[in-house]
Amino acid sequence: MNVSALLPAAKFHARIDFADDDADLLLMLAAAAGDVAHAAEYTLPEDAGDLPDDLKLAILDQAAMLFDARGGSTERPVGLSLAASRIVARYRGVAI
């Protein structure tokens, strides 16, 4: 999935109003999309616009958590953010 389409929403969700960290945030979005898809047992579509809104929010929240923990000044998060965990739990074991 091309996560670059999610960049503006991710910046809004994480309250980022500058472009200095866009490249890093794109990497975090890709990692977050992989984390969420794996936990939800969901195959990501090629187009981010085809993603269900709740999974999109899970990816944005996971990326924001990763962004907030960058740089080593805070403890590195393990696993999914709380919101992402709750959202992906609805998808586990459900065939779509």
C-alpha cells in the first residue's frame, strides 16, 4: 500500500505542522500499516482510499505513537497503540 496518501491525515492526527520530518513519518506510516494489517489479519489494499476508516485511524494512531517515541527521550513503545489495539481486535478471525 502506498502510505504517502495518508501523510496529510497523519500530520493532522499527530499535530505536526512542518515538513522537516515527512520522510521519517512516511517510514513510520509504512511500519504502522504493517503492524495494523498483521494484527488485524487484514490484507492492505493498494490504494489507501480503499482502506476502511477504522483501520485508517488505527494506522494513523500507531504512526503518531511511533513519532512521539522517536529520538530515545521516551521509552520505546511495544506493540500497538491503545486505539489501534481496540480497532484491530474487531478484525481478528473475521473473514472479509
